[in-house]
Amino acid sequence: MTMVMRVALVGAGRFGALHLHAFRSLPVEVAAVCEPDGERRAAVQEEFGIPAGYGSLDELLERESVDLVDVVSDESTHGELVLKAVEAGCHVFVEKPLSMDPAEAGRIRDRTRARGVQVVTGQISRFGAGYQHLRDVLDRGELGRPVNLRFRRDFSRSWFPAFGRRVHPVWESGVHDIDLAVWYAGAPCREVYAVQRRVSGLEYPDTLVAVLTFANDVVATVESAWLVPDAAPQTLRGSLELDGTIDAVTELLGDRGTAAYRLAHDGLSVRTDTALAQPELTLWPTVAGRVSGALAAELGYAVEVAAGTRGNDVIPLDEAVEGIRIAAAVQRSAEQGVRVTLGT
């Protein structure tokens, strides 16, 4: 591997651009970008000084030598793109979800091992200080035996039209808390039951509630609704050109104690004559002109894993695959109205 890691970005949308800002603080060279929209690709190349641009990953991998492929495309394309990069001998960072197909996720795990490369899934919550502290509290035994895990993650109603025609919310919002449930429960999931509702009338539901039962008898509830009114205090401003509200609460209940964390309420408030904003400082705040927070931390982690200076111990691929297995079961349960039993 070269001294300066060569990175290829796949997907130059809002979040891809945010990744590029974060890479400016890391010891990498973004050598190429893959984006089918030629106008967008050219704009990103010019803004970030990326020398090479391609319309397909196949062409990029044929012509460029890169160490790490950063997949930030639409959710439905992740699995296929990851497999192509792995087969080309590249390490991969892929935004969640790893795949939308449990069988494909399993193939990614198998081929990753066979090719001797690393795949890191962008489960950003694991790099948030609050969520990490909850894990530390569990590991120290302060709550005793975990019994119940509660997750609620709500979003601005005005955001949903952009997502409700594209992907089921279990893959957009639910995967965050499913991943945390896997991380905190520490055992395989054995049963899933979920319900969904369509308030907006779009293709996919805007309200989802799931109950996950794990092999160690831990029960997790995962709730998500895209119904927060526009008048709610904005917690996301500017960085994604997507101003609005994320309101997320996590509670851990053990047989000797409880703990809770509320995302996107960091104590900062901005009041004007027309609005109240409470900008979050955890996910990807800009500090001294650089993107920082959990996003920068997870990308830095991925670079270290790809460089071989640390193991993939924060987001093991087995746990990422387990999260996909659960998410697919949640969607099936919600759409068919049945309990889904998961085998070993």
C-alpha cells in the first residue's frame, strides 16, 4: 500500500460531498470519483481538486490504482458496488446499509475474507460519544444484566418525500438503531415483529415500530416516524443543505440500573425572530472549517483499518451482516403482518 492512501469516492451527492470535506483532515488522497451524473461529477472534481472522474465503478477500477473505495451511493446499490471493489482487491468503507439483501451481505463477508481485504460499514452511531458511553456503562456492569433496550428516532415530515419514494425507512433510519441493538444486546436476534403505517400516502411507510427478541432474552423496541413538524427546533442545519430535525432517544434498562441518551440536543440554541434552532454537535459539526464529530471519527477509523494499523473491532463485519439480517426481517414482518423467526 502507498504511504498516502489513495481513495476513490463512489457517489457524489450531498453525503458524498460531506465525506470529501471530512477527508481533508485525514492522511489520504482522493484520487478519483465515480458519479453517473456528469455535471455533478465535474462540479465535485473542480471543488475538491479530484484529478479523475468516471461514470461507473467498473471503469474506475480498470483504470485507477486505489487502496480504499468509499461507497456513498443509493442504498440499493451498496452490495453490488462493495462486491466489485472487494473482488478488485480494494478495502471498502460503505455507508449504511452494507446491503439490502442478507444473502448478498453474507457473500460480501465471505469474499472479504477470501480476498484478504477489509470492509467497514458506516454505522455512525458507534462513533458518537453518547452511544459509546452507553456501551461502556454496559461493559462495566453498572446496569447489571440488560433487560430492555428502547430506541426512538424521528425526523422532519418535510424530508420524507425525498425518501418515501426511494427506500423503506428500515434501511434509512431503522438500521441505525438496529445496529445499536446488536451492539448493546451482545447476542443474536431470534424473533422480530413489526408494524408500519402510511400517513403520507407515499410508497413506503413513514411510521415503523419493531420489537426484537435476542437469544439472551434481551428485548429491544425500535421506533421511527417521519412526522416531526416544520415548526420544531432545527437540529440539522447547513452541512447537508437539508435543514430540519432529528430527534432520537436511546434508553437502556438493566436489572440494576438504567441509562439514557438523547441525540441532537447538545445544549446549543440559536434564537431569531422567526425560528429556534438547536444545532447538533455530534454527527458531523464543522469546527475550525473542518468536518468533525462522529463522521470524521468513523472515516478516520476506516483509514486506519485499511492501512492495517488497527483491527476492525468497532464495527465487525459479522455484526454488520447480523444487522442486515434483522432489518430484512423487520421489513418482511411489517409488510406481511407476521412474526419472523430468525435461525442461527
